[in-house]
Amino acid sequence: MHPNFMTAALAAFSAFVIGSNALHTTGNDQVVKYDIHKVRATQSNTSHAVSIGTANQNWLYTVELLIGTPPQKTLVQLDTGSSEMWVNANCSAAPTALNQKELCDKVPEYKVNDSSTATGPLGSSQIQYGVGEQLTGVRFNYYKDTVNIGGIEIKEQIFGVAWASANVPIGILGLGPDLDRGFVLNESHPFFLDAMAQSKSISSRVYSVGLGGADESEGSLIFGGIDKGRYTGLTVDLAALSIHGNGKSREYNISNQTNVLLDTGYTMSKLNQKLAEQIYTDIGAKLDESLGYYVVDCSVRDVDGGLDFKFGNKTITVPFREFIFTAEGICAAGLEPIEDDQQQVLGLSFLRATYVVFDWDNENVHIAQSANCTSEIVPATTGPDAIPSVVGNCEASLSTTNVSSAATRLERVSMLMFILAMAVLV
């Protein structure tokens, strides 16, 4: 989800909740790890690593925070496409589709007056996440207070406390760079990732996300490192897009339309209309105007094939079972068409099949084919080589024929694609 963007992710089908009820270990590695899995909480052997139990909310990823003194629990949505953190969505104006209002009603509210360490208000701001007929956004006042995430305590963190919001069911933890100042760390108003690095909780502004597939019960969110047990390789820069299945394949003409934004705040990916329509045709998806989705026969999810996104010389395959979402017996393509002058997005329908590492200090993004094998956390360091170049532990799924079965080395990739995508939004 991103400020001043087309439409916020109002309709979503797949999610986990990341809690903060696990212990935080101490040491020198400065890694904070969240295992995104149901119910069970475990402690990692890696120093500064935390594994946290989760629950499935069916359509978005949320993080449990403890704010204030004494600590007050609340939830925020994990969002790689925006930078601000804010809490207390207005449930009376929350969307009703897919039980989003019910989720909002269950989220505990942070009460400023109940915290002895809260200071403010320190000013106000507003963010619009969508444009068009339906306004999606928030207005809030800034406060400072202690924020705890998985045992990591950030004192005097600046964040917003909403006094009005529309069509947003939950507050947001933005982990993306700021549109105005880019990747520069602003010491007077550090965002959450900035503050974690400033407090030495992590060595550098690095985090990695492996959401896990539709059929997996666990995923991974790590601040300050990577997990070799969540990927098979790494690459970026969209060069080609194709589809394969049932012994057939087709490559789409994407011409110069390679500029994409990676965003966990969007459930559906967004591609230019002509390209999207070709994909709809190939998978047999048709628009259901009453639902607003492109509905597809659920049997397509079982086809041994998928969409192949080529980045440089490597390919990330998104199996049909990840690309097609299900809810209440309905299957829908994880894709929305947009006009040529609008920003393309790779949302959860792409990210569920990837392992992504964001390195804001070096303005790099890394994308690998997602996998799930023996976890081995490698801390990030500082400087231009903060992300270690290491071989993933996993072999690709044998059912995904377009992915090499050999594990490959993690490599640093230019952030230019992501920077250009952000610039379009200004």
C-alpha cells in the first residue's frame, strides 16, 4: 500500500498475524526474527532473533506491538510500500467486505492518556492511500512513546495516533522509504526501521520478508538479516513475463513496462490493462462485476504451472496456486488491470512466491525464489556489503518446472527499479 496510490488493498484473501509474545535473546548478531506461523512460538538459536506465533486473518499481514508504559497491545499492518507508522483506525469507517470491520473491532486501541511515557501531540499529518471514487486514508496526530516489537524496545518512537480514517481496517507499520527524502535517515523524525538501527537493535537498515505460500503454515520476517532456509536464489529488474502450464507456454510483450513496485500492502498485483487482459484470457478469468474481481475456475489452482517473472538472467515462478486467491468458495486472479500511466505493483500474489530483502542503507532490493527448508539466519553487517552473498539452503520445488533445482548465491542488486517506481508516485 502506498500514499497517493491508485486503490488500497481493500479486498484480500490471504494473511497471517505476527505476534510479539516471544522472548528476545541478547548477543552481538543484532538480528530480530519473526517466524510467521500459526499458534506456536519458538526461540531461535541466533542471537537477537525472535520467533513469534501467529493467527490467520485471511487477507493481510499484521504485526503485534506493545506501546507505552504500562505496555498496551495493538496490531498494525505490515506495509513495505509506505513509511509512516500509525495506530487506531476508525472502525465505523472501516470497509465491511471480507470481515474487515469485524477485524477492526477486535484490534485493541492504544490510549495515550493511559501511558506515563507518552508525549504529544507533536503536530499532525494525513496520508491518502487511494484516489478515485473511494477515499482511503488517515489523519493523525504525532506522539512519542515506547514501542516494543518482539522484545525489541524502541524508546521515544514517533508515530501517528489516528483521529480519523476511511476504508482502512487497521493501523499501519510502514517499512518503506519516504517519498520526499528518499533513503536518507532523518534523525529528528526516524521511521521505525531507522529507529531500530539507531538503537543498535540491528546493524543496518535491512529486513527480509518470506510470506510463505498459500499452502504453507509459516513464513518469515527478519529485521537485520536473512534466512538461508527461505530461498533458492536472488535477482531483480523485470525483463520478461511469461506463462506456462499443461505443456504450453506463452511469453508476453511487456516492451518497456518493467517499472514495478514491491508492496506487501497490496493483495492483488497491478499490471497494465493490455497485459492483464492477456493473462486473464490465458487462465480463463472473467470479471464478476458484482464482486469486482476476475473470477477463475478453482481447478486452475491445481494446474502444474504458473507465471514466470524474469529478472536479469533468472526467473521467479509464481505457481497458479499462489497467484489465484480463494475465499468463500470463490477463486479470483490475484491481478488488477490499470491504465498505462499508473504505477505497476507486484503485491501479495507475487510476493507469496518470493523471498525479498530490502537494504535501505545501500538502496538495494533483492528477490529470490521462495522456499522453505532448514532455517539458518545470517546477520546483515554494515557498509556496501551489508547483505551477505550466501548460498540458500533450499532446493526448488520439483513441481515448479521452470525453476532450477540447484540452490544459488544471494547477490546484491541495484535499487534503481524500486527508486523509479517510488518517483512515479510523487
